[in-house]
Amino acid sequence: MPVISKYAVMGNPVSHSLSPRIHQMFAQQCDIALEYSAIEVAEDAFLSAVTQFRDEGGKGLNITVPFKQQAWQLADHRSSRAELAGAVNTLKFDEEESIYGDNTDGIGMLRDITGNLAKQVGGAKILVIGAGGAVRGVLGPLLEMQPSLLHIANRTSAKARDLAVVFGKFGPCTASGLDELGGVSYDIVINGTAASLQGEVPDLPVKIFNHETLAYDMMYSKEPTPFMRWASENGVTHCSDGLGMLVEQAAESFYIWHGIKPDTKPVLQALR
Ligand SMILES: NC(=O)c1ccc[n+]([C@@H]2O[C@H](COP(=O)([O-])OP(=O)(O)OC[C@H]3O[C@@H](n4cnc5c(N)ncnc54)[C@H](OP(=O)(O)O)[C@@H]3O)[C@@H](O)[C@H]2O)c1
């Protein structure tokens, strides 16, 4: 009997997660036998849940809201992108008993935008809305591609300004509140706020868009998100949700665990 390796995603809530389906499809494609489950963890029980999973033979975990910062603290060693993000979404339990932490959200979004959606990031003017954990994870990989400008705008402007101070070392990074936008239009507008989760659209001027803009919502859903609907209503023809980001970040986690890069296209098609 082949040994079946155990993996899981931990979060709260997590029952909606598509990660078990995605990882099973990757595993089938690569002829790897694995078990991948979704484990809902009480807010104060993250450390004990990880320890139990590992003691039962678990090899790796994906971590989602609200545990990414705790996972960062738990990791014994981290990739430079996780270090910079201050958040970990992938844990790997090494043979030597140490825990490796990585953050694949940023590279996942970048591969979706540049690969699946064929939009150039190098030289582009980019607006990122929001200043929470997800945004922190994508700023480093975006700046690595050398956009001509990366502006962060957040409802609470101080949080955007704090991020611009940290990430300004890596490229042309500016910041403001949402109410200061409108003077410039952008090639790519990324909604990294949690507003879509509440059925809302951040309070934004339509002048941030031009004919060529890609309006990208990190959130995904069966229907176009409120942000995508609002962008379309205001003349944007190129809109996307974050399903491709989810599949691409999963592919990078899969690579970290198994050393094989799965083909994401058929998986994304199946989920659509
Ligand atoms: N596709 C993927 O693989 C993937 C991966 C990770 C995250 N995500 C998505 O990314 C989004 C953000 O997640 P997160 O973990 O970064 O959340 P978070 O840390 O809670 O950050 C929330 C951010 O949203 C802003 N915000 C919330 N409600 C708002 C509203 N009504 N209007 C304007 N701004 C609002 C907050 O502004 P204030 O600072 O002013 O409160 C803050 O900047 C979620 O939709 C999540 O589903 C997707």
C-alpha cells in the first residue's frame, strides 16, 4: 500500500474553501497520492491544531484568515517573500522537525495577471486598494516586476502610508486615502479590500479607470463581484476576480511540497 501524505488548509471559516478540490486535481494530474482536507480551527486554538496535525503525520498546511500572522510566527525559517509580507499561507514540516513558512499569495496573483490575463506589470501604473494582510503579501512581487508607479490607497490612509514606507525601498511606491484619488488613471486597479465580502464597493472615483484598465478583485465568487460590476458599469471591459490567484497560489504551495509544478489551466477551467 502506498503511503498517503496528509495536507490541509486551516482557517475560520474554511468550509467554503476550494483548496481541497484544487490540490486533489493537481495530485491526480501529477500522479501523487495525497489526502487534503479543510480544518476549521477555533480562533484561540491555532497552535494546538497545527501540533496535532503534525503529530498525526501531516506534511504541510495552507493557512487562511485569520491565522496567517500566527503561522508566520510559528515558522522556524521563512522565505524572503514571507519575511517581507509578515504573513505565511504555506507551512512545510521538514524531516529535521523544523517548520518552513512561505507566502505564495503574491506570486499567485502576479502569475494570474501576467500569465492567465496577459496583462503586463513591468512599466505599468498600478493602483492597489486596501492595506490589509492580502495587500501586504502582493506588494513585494508586484514591485519586483518594476511597474512605473505603484500607489496604495486605503480607507484608513495611515495604514497605506505605513506600507509605502516599508515597500518604498523596492520601487516607486506612494500612498494616500481613497478620497485623494482621481487625478491619475491606472493600467491595473487591484481591489485588495474585504469590501466585496460585505457586498460593498470601496468609495472610489471612476477617474482611476481608462480604456485599457484591468480591474482586478482579489475576492472570487460565482457571479461577478460588486467591484467588478461597478467597474463594468463605468466602462471597464477587462475585469477579473481572484479565482486565478487562488489556483496559482495553490500551484506554488504544491511545488513547495512536492517539487512539481502542476498545470493550472485545466484546473482553473474546471472551477469556472
Ligand atoms: N484570491 C485569493 O487567493 C485571495 C488570497 C488572499 C486574500 N484574498 C481576498 O483579499 C481580500 C482582503 O483580505 P485581507 O486578508 O487582506 O483582509 P484584511 O486584512 O481584513 O484587510 C481588510 C482591508 O479592507 C479594507 N476594507 C474593508 N471593508 C472596506 C470597505 N467597506 N470599504 C473600503 N475598504 C474596506 C480595510 O480598510 P481599513 O484599513 O480602513 O479598515 C483593509 O484595508 C478579501 O476579499 C480576501 O477574500 C484573496
